Amino acid sequence: MKFAKKYEFRIFAAKQAIQKIQTEMELLLKNKSNEDHPWIEHIKKHKNLPELNRQAVVSVIERIGIYSGKRVQIYFRYQEELEAKLNILKDLYSDMRGDNNGSEE
């Protein structure tokens, strides 16, 4: 009986966690949190451009590094913020799939 109750609780907690994760993902994907992150709107303004123009380059690129060996690196504005959001989405997706890096009891 004790065993069944323990797993009933774990199932209940897992369902709640899934619901929370799904809600957070929906908010992130629908960009409802843009009030806190105005940079998202700034980037969205320049998506699907038919061609690259000066305004778009100046708006989204912080700098361009040119190195020996014909190596070029583009440093985007808001890159850290974007990577943080992508990491959150990856973590949420992992949680939904049940990937827990061996932290299972």
C-alpha cells in the first residue's frame, strides 16, 4: 500500500510538472513575455527579409571579426539573451521527454 501511494504521488507531481513546462513553453514560443524581453520584438522585426540591408545589419549585428585564414566571426546583438532562451527551451524539452541525466532514484 505504501509503495502504491508513493508512486501515485510521483505520478501526480510529474503531471503537474508537465503542465507547468507546457505552459512555460507556450509562453516562450508565443512570446507573451516580450514585455520583459523587448529584444525579442527587435529581432522578430528583421525575420524573413528578402535581402540583407544596412538597417538590418546594424540592428542585429554587434560586430564582425575578420581573422587570419579567411575566418570570419559574426557577433550578434542579444546573442546571450537568445542563447539563454534556447537553453531554457532545450531544458524544458528534456524535462518533458523525461531526460534527467541519471538523477532517477
